[in-house]
Amino acid sequence: MMRSMFSGVSGLRAHQTKMDVIGNNVANVNTVGFKSGRVTFQEIFSQTLQGASAPDPVTGRGGTNPMQIGLGLGVGAIDTITTRGSVQRTDNITDLSIEGDGFFICKGGSSDTFKFTRAGNFTIDLLGNLVTSSGMNVYGWQTLKNDGSGEFDTDRPIEPINIYSDAYRNKRIISAKNTSMVQLAGNLDAAMPTSSGPSETGGTGETGETGETGTNQDDNILLVPMTVYDKLGNAYKIEVRLWKTGANEDGSTWQWDIPSSSGVYTVSDASGTLNFTPEGKLNQAPNSPPIKITFEPDASKGTDQFDIELDFSKITCYAADNSVAPEFVDGYTSGSLVSISIGSDGVITGIYDNGQQQALGLIALSYFGNPAGLQKVGDNMYLPTPNSGDYKAFRPGSGGTGMLNPGTLEMSNVDLSKEFTEMIITQRGFQANSRIITTSDEMLQELVSMKR
């Protein structure tokens, strides 16, 4: 039997394999995160009819090259092209693409093995789990460091990310925070006449409601209202009262206090003096201790006392209208989760109806030394192989991984113009090999017909 026929058969098989890969590439041209394949050929074993000989300088005979007949071709490699695909903007808050190297880490349950993907079309299920379109959990970190920095502890093992709750906290609710700092800013009118101060004290009547502020006060007492919060998030309307007590060539003196409210709250150490220089600046000694008052809600509120630091450093005393107002008051009531956002650093942030935000989780990315060595297992997932290296989890933007691009998806890296060109070349290669077979068959037919 003619060797050319078997060479043609090997050519048909190899080109058919290449066409299969091209067909898969074209079929997945719109698959999220798909990486195209490439087939390369190599010749197979050649039959040696005569070996090479060296030249003989004695006889003057020249050397000869080996005489070999190739026996066809085979598939040398089917490579995965890992170049990044183009980005499609979706504006969906849970859609993510990776700006650079790296893979999302996923797992389909406790009995499954870790799998990896570039497709970031994630959703949130009924229980709050961040999952892939096929229901696999997306992994990252949820435990915060104990140092109060608000950073996630990336030294701990990764775990499934849940937006609503985890083993450490209920993320649907953000806890209330008591007020610990009040900063006032503005101007006290230096032209105001002096006053003997309030003759009666008042305050708020009920939590969050403004009450009487004094019945016999004159018009020369400035009232600065604000809202503070206790440890349970109860709101209290309080007032800082300021009045001028004296002035001379060395400056002016003002008094301040915060009245208590009977049956609602008690304020301790809530009075003091403010001295201003002739230039209208607050005369405050460097490194002077902060002014602290003790705020104690009524026992019926179910919480204990807390300290509030008062900062008057941004108050001036010029001959201009009174404009003192709270510039900063911390503390807030509890809030419920209303939406989330994901940053380019992989941090998932919860937004609550009280205007506060808190970090809910950190998405992890894996890095492989040879991503082309990963094995495709369907559902846009990959498994590590001995040639890809073991995975390592990093926060986005570290360890060789790229940053995230929220609200976008990475599309397939299939180049249709290239695939169609390869299709034409493959078709012609298949056609030429089929001609080898038919021509070899005709030659064999002529050989057989010699005996009639």
C-alpha cells in the first residue's frame, strides 16, 4: 500500500481536529471570559531509506545527506490563548472584569474542589451568597482585622462571600454608634453686649424632639442646636448656649454650657469659658486637653453614659454676624442595608438607609505561573494542572493580579477575521490531502489493472 495514502489520511485527521477547534472558537465568540484555542501541527516519524555519510578527504569522495520519506503529520499542540478579551460595559453592580492577570476563585459546595474563571457575571442569591451564573460560590475574605483599621484579614483562609450575613455579623443591619465628637465652627459677634447668662435652664422634652430652651433668657444668648446619639442610636436634640461675659483691651470672654433635660438626659461637666485674643482668635494653649462632657441618657432608655469631646478651635470672634454651627457631629442610629457597591480593589461596600457605609467582604483573585496550563472543565471554569502551578489567593492588584473593573464583563478573545482566515486555510489543507488519497487510489487502480 502506498505511503502517500496514509500521509493523506493523517492530514485529513489533523485538519479535521483544527476545524473542530475553529468551530468551537466561533461558537463561543460571545461567551463571557472565553479563551480561544489554537492548533499547531508537527510532522511525525520519517522512514529513513539511506543514512547520511561523511565526506572522505583521502579519496575525495563527498558526503551524502540522509534519504527520508515523511509519513504524514500529527497535532503538535492545542493551546489556550490567554490574552485578555475586550470589555463590555453592563452597569450591573455585580458584574466584574479583571484588568490584567488573575482568576476569580469559585467552588460549588463544601464537597467540590476550587475552580477558577475569568467570567465575572455574578449574582446574589436568596440567602445573600455571591454566586456565578451556575450557582457556584465566589470566594474571598469577610473577617476584619482586630486592630480597628477596618482592613480585611487576608492571612486567614478564603471563604464564600455572603452579602447578608456571616459567622461574625449580621450585615443587613449596621449597628448604632454613639456621638463621641462635636466640632463647632463659625463666628461669635464681638459687638454683642455682655450678658449675665441664662436665668433658667431647659433642654429637650423627648428624644429627638425640641423642647423649651429657657423662659427668662435675654436676646444676647446664642443657641446652637444639634443632634447627638446614644449607644442604641436614640437621637437627642441638645443646645450649646454661648454668651459674652466681658471684653477689654486683652480680648473678650465668652461662657458656654449645655443644659440637661429633666427625665430625658443629664449632661455633666458641660460648661466652660472661651477666651479670645484682641485679634479675634481663640486663645487656647498648645496641646491643651480636649473638652469632654459626660452625656447620660435617662435609665428608661436602656443604655449607659458616654463621653463627648467638644472642639471650639474653629470659632472666631469678629464684629460680624453670629454664624456658629455644628461642622461635624459623629454618631448615628442603626440602619438597614439598601444597596451595595464593589470597588476596583475588590472591597464590597454596603450602603445603609442611615447614610452610613461598611465593608462587607473582599473578593479574592488567584494567580498562576502558567495560566495556559489550566484545564477547561466547562461553565467557563478551569482546574489547575501540574503545568499551571498551584493557585495563590491575593487581594486584587497584588501578587501579580490585576485590579477589578466593576460594572463590566470581559468578552471572548476570539478574533473572527483570524478564525475565518484559518478556516479557509484548513479547508484547503483538508481538500489537498483528500486529493492525495484519491490520486493514490487511482495509481493503485492502474497497478491492479496491469493484470487483465
